[in-house]
Amino acid sequence: MSSNTFDAVVIGAAIGYELARKGRRTLNIDMLPVAGYGSTSNSCAIIRLYCSTLDGCAMAYDGYYWKNRADYLQAPEGEQLASFNECGNLIMKTSLNDGLRKQLVHLDALDIPYEHWSNEQILARYPFYNVSNFAPAKNLDDPDFGEPTGGELNGAIMFPRGGYISDPQFATRNIQLAAERAGARFRFNSRVKEIPTHNPRKRSRITKVCTPKVGALGERLIHRYAASLAI
Ligand SMILES: Cc1cc2nc3c(=O)[nH]c(=O)nc-3n(C[C@H](O)[C@H](O)[C@H](O)COP(=O)(O)OP(=O)(O)OC[C@H]3O[C@@H](n4cnc5c(N)ncnc54)[C@H](O)[C@@H]3O)c2cc1C
């Protein structure tokens, strides 16, 4: 097989890593200059397992490898990795989020741990917290901004498996390096402009991915490895 043929052309460092460590020859394409520069670089870095859908919760739980990240990435001794602080997530129960009732159904189905905390428990752990109700949200220039609106929270849900990471973009760069160690290749500054299929209405096999001529990766090169492409 030539060095320009691939089993899969993907956008996404983590997908590239998972495929590469299963022995697939992968090419990661990204229109930005480095890994993790998309929405990921703007993320608030919160790691959480509660989502609005069962599939979302399952994916988050399945990918919860943060504590053993060096092992997961097979990082060499001394490689600097984004750090993870597993401080848990504390979500207040309000009438607006209905106490996360819908999300908890998914967590129960997947056996994801969580605890109900009373207002007293919140204050015992976080004495600085104000458990008064402030809803609805107001603009800063509203004269009633920051004024309690009556009543208190209904407690909170504590998710012990959760926390935050030091730098989402750097965490993605860690994954890129792991993927490259597993044999994946990366091309940055390359925008996918078309993924043509023979018959768009049928589920045709995709045989090529087209990018404009940007940097080293042009449509001509894509055509050369299109023959063995399967994504
Ligand atoms: C303000 C904000 C805060 C957030 N906070 C959190 C948080 O705390 N916790 C959390 O879990 N989630 C958070 N999120 C959501 C989270 O950031 C995103 O769900 C996640 O980063 C999406 O990752 P992604 O890899 O799917 O997409 P992205 O990181 O956007 O990556 C998509 C990649 O695809 C590339 N690409 C797109 N089109 C093409 C093309 N045609 N050709 C080549 N390359 C292409 C882009 O260049 C980019 O690199 C937040 C989002 C925002 C906006």
C-alpha cells in the first residue's frame, strides 16, 4: 500500500487516534492550523457526564478516561499533558431545570453515580454560597439585578465523576501526538470542500474527499489516495 493511501480520512483528533490504535491507516484533515482550534478552544473546560440525551450521557461516560489519561494516550514518560481536576459537578435544582429530572433518568439507566444534596449540605461544603432564588435572569443594568426573588433552591445534584481540565486545546494536541505515535497522519490548513458520492440519494460508498489546493494537500493528491478511501 502506498504511503498516500488511507483506510479513513477523518476530521477529529480523537477519532483519528481510536482508528489508528486499531491499526487503521488514517489521515486527519483540518482547515485550521493546529488541532483543537475549533469550538474546543473556546470551551469552558468542564468535564461532565449529565447530558440531555441517553446517547450523549453514554458517550461522555464511555470517554471518561481523564484520570488515566497518560495510559489511555500511551504517553511517554515526561510528556506534558493537560491536567484534570476531578472536583465533581454541583448543579443547583431550580424550577427552571426541573431538578434535572429528565437527565437523571439517563444517568440511572447507565448507572452513573450522583447524590442529592440539601441546601444545608451545600452550605456545609460551600459556606460562601447563597441558596436564595435569583431567577429569572436579568441584565447587569437592571435595578433588581442581584436581588433575591423569593424562596430558595431545592438543593442540588452532586456528580462526583466530573470536574475540569486545564486547557481543552492542549488536551486535543495531546491526542494528536498520541494518534501520530499510533501511525496517524495530519494535514492542517486544508478545508474539505466536497465529499462526492455517485448517487447522493442512495447510501453510496464514498471514494474521494476534495480540498482546494491549500498548502501541500490538493485535490490531485486526494485523488491519488481516493481509490482506497472508505469513510
Ligand atoms: C463558549 C463555549 C463553551 C463550552 N464549554 C464547554 C464545556 O465546558 N464542556 C464541554 O464539554 N463542552 C463545552 N462546549 C462545547 C464543546 O466545546 C464542543 O461540543 C466541542 O468542542 C466540539 O468538539 P468537536 O471536535 O466536535 O468540534 P470542534 O472543536 O469545533 O472541531 C471541529 C474541527 O473541524 C474542522 N473543520 C470543520 N469544517 C471543516 C472542513 N470543511 N474541512 C476541514 N476541517 C473542518 C475545524 O477546523 C475544527 O478543527 C462549549 C462550547 C462553547 C462554544
